[in-house]
Amino acid sequence: MNRNIGSVIFLILIALSLFWVYEGFVSSKSAIEVNMSYSEFMKRIGDGETDIARVVIKDDGNLRVETKQGRAYSVYAPWFVYDVENINKIVSYGVIVEGEKSVDSNFWINVIGNIAIFVITLLLFAFIIRGLGRNNNQAFTFTKSRAEKVNPNKMKVTFKDVAGVDEAVEELKETVEFLKNPSKFTKIGARMPKGILLVGPPGTGKTLLARAVAGEANVPFFHISGSDFVELFVGVGAARVRDLFEQAKANTPCIIFIDEIDAVGRHRGAGLGGGHDEREQTLNQLLVEMDGFDVNLAIVVMAATNRPDILDPALLRPGRFDKKVVVDPPDVKGREEILKIHLRNKPLDRDVDVSVLAKRTMGFVGADLENLVNTAALLAVRNGRNIIKMDDFEEAIDRVIAGPARKSKVISEKQKRIVAYHEVGHAIIGSSLPNSDPVHRISITPRGYAALGYTLHLPAEDKYLVSKNELLDNITTLLGGRAAEEIVFGDFTSGASNDIERATEIARKMVCEYGMSDTFGPLAWGKTEQEVFLGKELTRIRNYSEEVAKMIDQEVENIIKTCYERAREILVRNREKMDQIVAVLLEREVMSGEELRAMLNGNEEVLPPQNKTIN
């Protein structure tokens, strides 16, 4: 109620101010422009007709004379008020004669207007202070830390909620023990690391691990992003760092977690602004604070980054972030455990096999798997079911890898045949070569932004090393789509552009980085030039001559041509089977790897009816 009254008063004051401005404008339009002598005034009255329309007699002795043309004059004649003869004379001529006090209504309008403007200014200032002062008065406490404090009773994440990173969990268990019982370590003179740096690709669960440590230790958890320290004003970031550690010291034992620390911890002196910018001052203050607090305070500073290579060396020395915990992407066993966590309390059909899903999600991290489970659940709801089936997970995998199906996209029969032969070309070669990953699915349903079809290869096991023969087989498989187009249609399309790009990149790495060239042998050519401040590869320095560059290009060309001819030979030998597979694929649009291998072996009876295909 009070708020509404205040709003009404505020609007009234604004209206009065506008009225004051309008009156001032109007009065300024009618303001006296020229002074006129009394003799000139009497001359213009004359003995008959006159151009004067109105005379206002003021009590301060001044006359305001207004002509019929709209002009105004000021005449000083204090005696005119007593000159009854001349007054009656001009009245007889039709001139309006009025009296007016020297302090008119405009005076009060001006007074009220000034008061209104003053009050409005005060109200606006109070409103701004109140608005900016919300959320713990952040407008006037912007030097305070923006860390989110999570109390132990609200921390429900433990190591039971973490999977796929067993080594990282083991490394962090001693940190939990230190937070629970610091004296256990101090009795024998052991010092726990002040800082723990979690290193790993995005989505691997670094933040989740930090929360799990706090949940296991049952201590407060201060969460802040590295970008929250950096502001426009110089010194704000450093002040926030100081405030963060002051809060932590008042809540010991506790955990400080700085997410994406590379935003503030980049290598100093690498920026364009020299060595005195705000980011570097913030980093310097962080280094000082980590050096300054006592290890016996039971404060553990944890940070996460996916770019440890760009961090300042001073940040990684002993006494600061002196312990690194690598959070790798999960292997097949880890993916299975992560899926089990996300599948808790989910209604699953009997045909759902978690181990199969783990094998088919090669390269997926924890965030990808969580998204996969959620997508499958959404698909089940969309199809009007209250349980999640294996088909939902298969479709979810396709969506994550290639994007959602675009069945409404109109494609001509000719282009559809080209796409079918293109994808079957990939599939036949991938199934024929000994070192190629097995084909899991073929589809000619448009997906995502530009994909008109795809052939999904899933490795039988996680690979950490790749051989020369495997790379050559991969290049041959990539070129199989273009080779199929040439064999069947005698022409090429732009659909193989990405395949050619990937094949060329693999061949060039074989020559320049992996030392797999028959011509050069175990030599590496070129050096990567990386700008630390930008955090990305910009150029590759050529440490070789023009002659060697030509030889490299020739070697890459030979690899591509050899693999392409190899792909053509395989498809020519299997032309009849390729036509048969394409015919089935055009009818059904989707084919599994088992069905493909059955047709290649001459067994077409294993093909299920069309209505059993995945939508």
C-alpha cells in the first residue's frame, strides 16, 4: 500500500514539473522583447486609430504594451496609472487596459516547479540507491567476493554420485580426511597441499568432484568463477580475492573452488596491455593470499581448468597449486558406471542394456551421458510411453552425434540415391578393412544442419594409440563415399567435402607429426606456434625449405591417391552387393551394422520387417 502511495506522489510531482516546464516555455514565448520610451508610446497612440491592442499597468511602474501584430514592449511610466485622461482616451480607441501585480502567478509556478524538481531528484537518487543496494548492497560492496557459499547441510553430493574417475577420487580422499581431522596430519609434520588443480576436458565432472569433496568432508563450499574476479575498475579483482579468503578464514574448515581459473590465471605479460592490467593484479593478489594463509587453518583451495598449458608458472609452483588431479574422459567401464548413476529412478524397459550403451558412446564425457539419458527420457514421453526403451537411447545417440532427424526435408529421388550410395560406400569399405572400426548404423535420414545421411562407426574398445595401418584404413573409409559416387554415377558431388578434408588432415599428420612417411621416415616437420594469451594455436612455423614443402605435399597426395584407388577396387568387387544394400536402404532409410554384415555375407533373411525399424 505504501509503495502504491509513493508511486502516485512520484507521478504527481512529475506532472507538476512538466506543467512548470510548459508554463515557462509559454511565458518565454510571450516575454517582453523591446523597451519603448514613453514618448514613443504616446506617439503610437495618436489621435485616432492605433496599432496597440493591450496595455497592462503593473504596480512597479512598468507598462506592458502589446500590439495587434503580436509584438510586446516595455514602457517605464509610473505616472501613467494616474493619467486618467490618456487612459480613457486609449480605451475609447478600443485598447484593452488592465492592471497587474508585479509578482504574478508565474512566480508561484516557478517556485513550485523548482521544489518539484528538487524533490524528484531526491526521490530518483533514493530509488537508485535502493535498487543498486539490493542483493546484499552489491552496488556499494562491489569489492566483496561474489563466491556462492554452500552450507554443509545443503551439500548432498558425495563420492557415490561420482563415477568414471576412480583415480581422481582416490587422490582426493586424503583431502577429505585432512578436512575432517587435520591433527592427524600435523602430528607427524605432514603438510597438505594448499591448492588442488583439477585438469580435464569440459564435461568430465571437475566441478562435481569439488562438490563431492565438500560433501564428504561436510564443510562449507565457496564456489566462484575465475571471470567473477575481473572487473572494469582497477583493483576490484584483487579486493574480491582478499574478501574471499577472509570469508574462508572465518568459516574454517572449508573449501574454496575457483572454476575456470584460466580466466584469471593466464600467463602474465602475454597480453597486449603490458604487465599492469587488472587481470594480472588479480592474479598477483591470489598468489599472495595462497602464500599467506596458514596450512593449519584447514582451508583447501581447489580450481578447475581445461587449459593448464596457459596458466602462469607461479600459480603451479609448490606451496600454491602444488597438486594436479587429472580428470580424464571415462573409458567404457567408467561410462557404464556414469550411466547407472544417471539411470537411477528411471523407468527402463527390459531391453535396455547399459553395457551396450557404454560401448556405443565412445568419446562421451559425463555431461554428454547425462544429456543422452535426458534426451532418451524426453523421446519416451514424446512417444506417449512411461518407460524408456532401447530404441529411445539409440535415437538419442544419433541426436547427440548427428543432430535431430529432419524427415520433413524434401529431397529428390536422384539426390536420395546419391546419398544412399555415398553412405553404403563408407559402410562396405569400413566392413571390409581389417583395421577399420565396425559399422554400427547407416542412415539416409537428414539430420542436423546439413547432414543428409551418415554412417556411424563404433570402435570395439577404447583406443589410446593408433597404428599406421589403422590410419590408412580410416582414410580409405573416408574416401569410400566419393569413390561410390564416381563408380555408380560417373560424377562427384560436394557431399564428400568433409570426408576429403578429414582424410587430408590425417595424411598430413602422418607425414609431418607421426613420422609415418616412407619417404621421410621418423621425422617431424613444422613447429606449432601458440599464443598463450589467446590460448589457441595460431600458426605452424615452417622449419623446412620450399623443396621439402613440395616433397611433403607430394607425399600427402600419394597417400590420398593410394587410399582412393584402394577404395575403388573394394567397391568394384562388391558392386552387386552395394546395389542390393542401397535398394534396402532406400526402402527403409535406416540399417544396423548387423544387418549390413548379414547382407555382405549373402544372408538377407535376417532383415527384420520394415515396421520394426527405429523411428
